[in-house]
Amino acid sequence: MTTTVGVLALQGDVREHLAALRSVGAAAVPVRRVAELAACDALVLPGGESTTMVKLAATFELLAPLREAVRAGLPVLGTCAGMILLADRVEDAATGQETVGGLHVTVRRNAFGRQVDSFEEDLRVTGLADPVRAVFIRAPWVEQVDDDVEVLARVATGPAVGRIVAVRQGPLMATSFHPEVGGDDRVHGMFVDLVRSA
């Protein structure tokens, strides 16, 4: 049976996520409308700009359906800005910034700094044998997790050592980094496996 994974296609790294999902055997489709969301077994909230994405979701009348889908148990992978969208709580949020919510974490927006502070690191991720080359671009980090959230990865070097950058809570996964860039599709593979086992 084919697993259909949507990628919220309002702004951000949509094409890259679609390609990564297809490379691990999922039927990947862009999602801009409620009917497209309803046809998906799972969803990716991509990197981009979190405040822009949530405003566009509201404009396209997708924000409430996204919240309902997460509450109903839809598996979702949020990457970078997508992690912010999934988080229940956001530090350094823009004034009036909303989220989809559902992931029981506190995320700090732009925690690693500005665009010029972007970096890459070989990151150990629980469930993967070899490190992932993680690309951090104006990335958030997780400040605090509730008891039902599993930490999958932490920064291993530099001034942010120990910061949480990947988590899982039931059918929800989120990364601070961009697994869709660099040609390593293993994080997407983990997510598709999670969807298929849900």
C-alpha cells in the first residue's frame, strides 16, 4: 500500500522535501488546500519562515484544519520553521505569532543566530547507525520537552553543545536542521517508517 505524504506548499523547501520523500518510496504531494490535506496519510511542515507560513496557512484557511489533523493523530514531520509551527510554546516569537501546535516542547526561534551564523555538523540521531550531516540555517532549538517527548539528537560541538535539535512524540517528529538538503534521505526514511507503523 502506498503511503501518501503531503508537504505544506505555502513557502519554504517544498521541492526538496518532495524529492526526499519520493526517494524513500512515499507518494509525495504538495498541500495548499484542505482537500489535499485530507488525502494525505502524513504531512511535512518544511523549513522557511515560520511567521510567514502561519499567516499564509490562515489566509488559505488551512490553520484550523492543520490543528485538527494534528489533534486527530496525523503523523507530521516539522523541519526548522516546521518545528516552530509544531511546537506548543515558542520563545522569542514574533508579536502575535501562532503555531499549529501539538508537539509538547518549548522552541526558541532563531536560537542559533542570523543567516550568517548558519552551520553544518555531523549529528548522531537516535535510530540511525551513522551520523547525519545536519544543515542549520537560522535554526531554532528545543529549550524544554515534556515527559512524553523523546530527544533524538543534541548538538555535539561548539557553543550550543547539548542543545536539543531533534525530537519525537508519538506520530510527530521535528528537527531544527534541514534533512531535505544534502542528499541524505534517512531522516525522511525514519519518518515514513513511523507513518507506516502508526
